[in-house]
Amino acid sequence: MAVIESLQQFLSTGTLLGASLLLLVLYLLSSGSRSQKEGKEPPGPKPLPLLGNLLTLDLKRPFDTFCELSKTYGNIFQVFLGPRKTVVLVGYKTVKEALVNHAEEFGDRYIEPVFSLFNGGHGIIFSNGENWREMRRFALSNLRDFGMGKRGSEEKIIEEIHYLKEEFDKFEGKPFDTTQPVDYAVSNIISSIVYGSRFEYTDPQFQEMVKRSHESISITGSPSMMLYNTFPWLGPFLNSKRIIVRNVLKHRAEMTRMFTGLLETLNPHERRGFVDSFLIRKQSDEQSCKKDSHFHLDNLIVTVGNLFGAGTDTSGATLRWGLMLMAKYPHIQDRVHEEIDRVIGERQPAVEDRKKLPYTDAVIHETQRLANILPMNLPHKTSCDVHFNGYFIKKGTNVIPLLTSVLKDPSEWEKPNSFYPEHFLDEKGQFVKRDAFMPFSAGRRVCLGESLARMELFLFFTSLLQSYRFTTPPGVSGDDLDLKGIAGITLTPSPHKLCAIRRS
């Protein structure tokens, strides 16, 4: 009460600042009393006024800080990102309990200001409510129709593998950065499903699309954007925000041009890809004068951007991690080569070979686990008041299901911080599934491209290892290859070069 009395005296001076402070304190006190009545809130470090716990966090790698904080506060704790309360869920059992067993309560998406710049509430990844349900349902149905995760996709991937090998062969065994050719190859898979055709790697429009997508995803997870999400009024002072806005405008203009071209040659009886299906549904809703239709240009632009960005960045980064790990651990690469040579020989690997290649499959899964592509997951939001594991979490609270704590949970993995393919092998050397293997998240927001990503990783990785031996450049040892990676929204390999040497 002494604090309130002091503020009341200050308010008597008639200053606006005094009034603001009084209202702030009254709000905090009232919200605190409500929380005590509703239930016990998760523990957490004491926040500073305005800044919250920002000074506690490593803004470049906040997931590392969260893992450390869990050692003090347990598997459910709260931090304040500025004035915004955020609940962090740590470890396999806690994350699964929330996302799977309480899928509805933890199933909404928290849309931070930077994601509003990209999506404006449209699309699939950063939307909620009926728009999200309609777009996700439509995307899943139509992407399956165009072969996502099925034989149709396998044929597209195998075709693209030949183009990727041609790019690798151009370097004649000399050191090169795998980023660009791998990203182009993976991007072409989603492009062929979305647009109905692939791009040449030399196509400047395609190169710009991939570059812009990679740049935007990288900047979105930067410390400056984390500050922007906390204090949106900083936007005009941040160059990173200007870059994202520029990229969004360019993306919108380019997509509009591409869709116009597809619309001019649209045949309702011969759909070429996802965009055709969307345009046909859009025309149908317009002709029937359907009110509040979700099939409009904004949703098409954002949904295609979601599919292209997510389909390129995560799979491309994972494949690059896999090739780098082979160069870092040549004895593991030797075992992969031996298994592929013995089981497949010189013919093209196929999806049906997966069960016959348990060690190779284990290496791919272990790459996904250790690479830890999406360490923070994407932010969730409680759809209602939740009593969860003894704590009360209010409706609308930002929730971070910390995927890195699942993929490196010491109670689930024998060697959580090491590259150890035996995590996925039984005593007979056969592949075994692990419940704590959750790189695609889980529950209502599980990655809708999981089946396609799994197929891509297996076919690309197996085909490349069949044809090449990956080594470090002359004078560089495996120890020089950094496994820490560069953190943004996704965790990508640190800059490096590899040699792809043709196997005889």
C-alpha cells in the first residue's frame, strides 16, 4: 500500500507519467490477485520492469538459456519477454502432454509482430480459427492429390536428384559450399507440387525466390527481431524490419505475376499443381457468391509462401547437416556406403528400400535429432484457461514447447549431445522408432509436410551417399566442422565447404 500511496501523491502533481504508473501498478496488483485465486502460476526468474527477463537471455540462442533455466525452475516455468508473459515447456513428457494430450488447449498459434508482417493472419502456419482450419484442410487434401509423400513425389525427387548431381559434378571433387545447390534442389520439389513445374537452377527469378525466403527466415529469428516482437515501436529504427517488409512486398508482387500467368492458362479439368486447385476453388466461390470465403488472393499468396519457405529451409538445412556429419565422422560414412553398396548396388534408391537400410535410416534420423532444426518450435498459444500439471496458464498466453529439450532429453537419449546412430537401432542392428523423436513437432500443429520431408531426406541422402564420398577440404579436419550451428528460427550449419568425390 505504501507504493500506491506514493504514486497517489505523485499523481496529485497532475503529471501524465504519474497517472500511467498508478494504472500500471494497479493492473499488476489486480492481475496478480486474480492469478492467485485461479491457481498457482509456473515459477520463473524475477522480471525487471519493462524489460522482463530479456537481460537474462542469450538473444542469439534463447533456447540454450531456457534449457539452463529449467535446471532451476523445472520443466514448466515462465519468463517475461519484456512485459509479455511466456510459458516454456521442457522435456519430452511435458511437451507431449501439452501438444498431444492437451492438443486443443495448446493448439493455437501465438502470432508475434514479425509474423504479422509476413502473413497478416492469412495462410496456414501463422493463422488461427476458421481460416487456419480451412487452409490446412485444403492444403493437406490437395497436396496429397499431387503426390506429397506418395509415388508422385518420389518420381519428382528422383528426377531432381539427377540435376543436383550434375551441380555437384561441376566442382570435380574440389571444395564448395553445398548450400545453394541443395536449397535449389529441395525448393524445386515443393515448386513442382505447388506450381506444377520445376525451375532451372540458373533461372534468376528462382534464385531470387530462394535467396529472399532464406534471408527472411534468417532475419526473423535474429536478436533484433526478438526485440521488435517485444517492443514493436522499435520497428522504424530497425533495418532488419525494413528488409523483411521489402521482401514481403517483392514476394507479393512476384506471386501475383505468377498466379496471373497460371490463371490465363487454367484448365479446370487438368490441374497442374496446388495453385491451380486454389484458383479453381476461388472461382467457384466467386461464382456462387459465397460470403466470407477464405479462398482469396491474400490467402493464396501467404499459403504458397508458407509452403515454399518451410519446404525449402528445414529440409535443405537438414540435408546439409547430414552431408557435413558424414565428412566429420568418416567411419559412420563408411558404414553407410557399405550398406548401400550391399543392398542397392548401382541402381537408383527407392523409398521401398528404407526398411532394407536400417543403419542408413538410423543415420538420417540421428541427423534430424542432433541437427535440432527448429529448437524453439514455433510459438503456441493457449486457446482457453488451462490447469496443467499443477499450474494455471491463462487463455492467450504465449507458450514455447522447447523441441531442443525433447530431442536432447537426457532421460530419453543415451548420448543426447553426440552423433550416435545407435539411438535408433536395437541390439540386432534393426531400426527402432523412438517416441521422443519429434523434429516435426506434434499435435494439431504438426508439420503438414512431414511425409514429404521424410521422403526427400531419405532419397536425397541415400542417392548422394551412393554416388559420392564427402570429405573436408585439404588442410581441414573433421574437428574443424562446427556442430553448434547458426541460430535463427531454424538452426543451420555454420559456413563450411565440402568435397564431393565421385565413388568408383
